[in-house]
Amino acid sequence: METRAEVYTNAAGLLVRLGFAARVEPSFTNPREPRPVIALVTDAPPVLIGHAISQVAADPEPHLPTTSANARKAETGEPQLAWWV
């Protein structure tokens, strides 16, 4: 079974190939989540995030993000959200 970091890295690669900004943040923190988490940071819509994860993971269910928070703006000016479980 893949680790969450592997799944998010592969999903980010797929989202980039689809034309979105995407990267993995290995130690994302914010005021609502004081402990560091592995997050997928992207400007892709939530449905495409789920689709990308389902395409790259053998068992996608445990890796589907349930929480999001504002990250920073992409170079294109689109807002980015960090997604994590």
C-alpha cells in the first residue's frame, strides 16, 4: 500500500499535467491545524482532486482529503487550497 506522501505526489503530478498548479507540502500547518500534516496544495476543483487520487492510488479511500484551508496564491493568480486528511 502506498503512503499518503506517495499518493499526493503522484496526484499532484497528474494535476500539473492537466494544467493546474499542484504540489505536496510535507509539513503544512495553519491556525486550525497546529500539528504539521502532509497536504496537497492546488488550485484544482475538489472533484478533480478526488479523481486524481483515485487514478493514482490502489486504495484511494484512506487518502481522500476531508479538510482544506487557504494556502497562497498561485503564479497564475488563482487561489490555492491545501487539502489533507
